[in-house]
Amino acid sequence: MRRSLLVAAILAALQAPGAEAHFRTGKLGYRSTITGIEPRMPGLRFKILYGDDQVWLDNRSGKTVIIKGYSGEPYLRFSSGGIYVNIHSPAGYLNQDRYARVTVPKSARVKAKPDWQKLAGGDVWAWHDHRIHYMNPIPPPQIKAAPRKPHHVFDWTVPATENGKRFLIAGSLDYKPPPRKDFPYGLVISLATLIGVGLIGLFALRRVLIRSLK
């Protein structure tokens, strides 16, 4: 009974990998991009969701793809039967919070035999991954020193296998200054609208005056 409750809790946490699971990071200015798959793997499509929050995979290769956890253990499995999570991987628990501020149960051990539980059918899934973002709410020194300039933060890799063949998802984390919160965009738009309306009125008045003088 206790095990079934634990499994249910893990699956519930992983069933909603949307933006609700982690706050949107666009306001922080960070953005991760995939720079390549090393070596190239036909049939696999990857992209980053929500700035630097999640890795998205569409597996059309017809092969079994395993995403490795933070210590190299099997974490996610994409196969013909659907998408599965290894509930013995610490990654599944650590990923529930952006900064891994969680307690990992004793049953989640890197060297434990994988216990695969089905997440969903199909070929597509997205997961939060700490390797693609900065693991501290306090910005790194270079950003703190010049927050209004763009910066390269670091390069990253996520290891995986396809039918046992190793490959890397390679990417880059960068910083672009977010829009200033104190800039009055609404006021500027309102003023521009008023000026536009005023100019239209002036042109109309000018036409009327010209006609009256003829």
C-alpha cells in the first residue's frame, strides 16, 4: 500500500510537465538553446521549452531512448510502448523544484535496479532538467556586475542512449536583459495613440480650411 502511494505521488508530480510546474523564467532573462546532438541521431527532435525550464523530445526513431539522470542512472525511457520514468532515479524527485529543494526518498538510489512506471503513451514528452539552467536564484557574478548587458552563462550537456548507443544533447545557457519593469510601456502606447488621433484631426482640419479658402 505504501509503495503504491509513493508511485502515485511520483507520477502525479510528473504528469503535468507544463509551465505550472515551474515558474516562467522569461522575466529572469535566461534562455537555453540546443546547439547540437552529438553524434547526430536521425528520428529524434529536441527543443527547449519556457526559456530554460524543460527539454522536449519527440522520438520518431522507432528505437528506445533513455535519458540519464544526474549521476548517470537511467531516468526516462522513450520506447514503442510509451514514456516511462524510473522511480528509483533521484532525478525524478529533484526535478520537482527548480532549485532541487526537496527531500529524496531512500528508495531513490543511483545504483538501484530501475523500476519503470508508465507516464504516458506516444512519443513526445518534456521534463524539467537542472543541467540546462542556473541553479541559484542569485544571478552569477558577471550578470550581477552588468545586468543590462547580454552574457553567456555556460555550455551544458544531457547524456542519453539510443538502443544502448551513447549520445549527448548539447546546449548553451545565455542571458539577455529582460525589459525594465519601471518602463511605462502602457503610457507610451497611450501617448502614441493620442498623438496619432491628434494628427489625423489636424489633417482633417487642414483639408476643411483649404476648401473654405478656395
